[in-house]
Amino acid sequence: MVQGNEPKDNKPAAKVSTPAGMFIRDMPEGTKLKLTDGSIVEITANARNGGYVLARYLENSAEPELVGTEEWVFFGDVKEELD
């Protein structure tokens, strides 16, 4: 066994989690999400990598010109899944 890389406090390494325990990797196309900036988007493609989804803006009060456009959305920018 190679030694020297163990945590100093013997605690296990922290696990990476997604907002509100969501896993965007498993979300199907058509799922609606609220982003941290208040925008509402709909998933149009999912790379299934757990990091990004391609989404179309449905609402964006700060930048209404984005409505109808698509953009890759990072999982950290997702606040919640909408019904």
C-alpha cells in the first residue's frame, strides 16, 4: 500500500453534490428548470455527463432577448426542477 496521500484528519474526502440533490445527468429532454438567476429553461439535449445540459430559455426577465435561444447550462447554475 502506498502511503502519504491519506487525509491528515482521517476523514473521508467530501463528495461532490448537485444543487438540492438533483442529478441532471438523469433528467430527460423536456424537463423544466429554474436557474439561480431566476431564468426558466427547458432541457433540449442532455450530454448525460452530469455537468451540462443544453437548454432553451423560456423566461428571462433580466435579458428577454435570450428567450427562445439555447445555451449549455452548468449543473451549478440550476436552482430547482420545475413541475
